Amino acid sequence: MKNLKTLLILTAMLAGATSAYAASHAGAPMATGDAKKETATAAPADMAEGEIRKVDMATKKITIKHGEIKNLDMPGMTMVFQVMDPAMLDKVKAGDKIRFKAEKANGAIVVTDIQPAR
């Protein structure tokens, strides 16, 4: 009899917890594996922060000391990048603090956007 009461109490507690959970998540979209992938790829790439060390107009390259580049899973370092549009190089000089986007293209990492840091 004592075991039956314990079983009934535990069952009632479990039922209450289940309904409370369901009520708190009612109407919330359920993220499945595919939905998580779509959300991750739909988000725009974060801009990395950096400082321009060198602008090489002849080779159309730029050297940037940068923080983490999240979309490339790259830690902070100083490196030389190609630029998608050489006209970007006219707008910057060594010492400028910037925010930029970089992407992999044709086997190289290319800067696709440069903006002054805020």
C-alpha cells in the first residue's frame, strides 16, 4: 500500500511537470537539425576587427592585424589578404582601424568589404 501511494505521488508529479513544460513551450518553433543549419547559413557573416599594417597597390593586397574571423574559424593574427575590389585600397592606409569581411574564394582568402571601425 505504501509503495502504491509513492507511485501515485510520483506519477502526479511527473504529469504536472510535463504539462508545465508543454505550456511553457507552446507555440515555440522546434529547431530540428535542418532548421539549425538554415539559421546558421542565413545569418550574415560577422565582420572582424583589425588594423591595417600595409597597403600594396601594386599587388592589390592588404596586410591586416586582425581579431578572430568567425566565419572562417580563424584566430587573430597578422596576414596578407587579396581584395575583391582593388578600389577598396584607395580608401584605407596603414594604421587605420577597420571592420572587414573576408571569405574563401578560388583557394584564397579575400577581403570583400572594409569599413572604418566605430
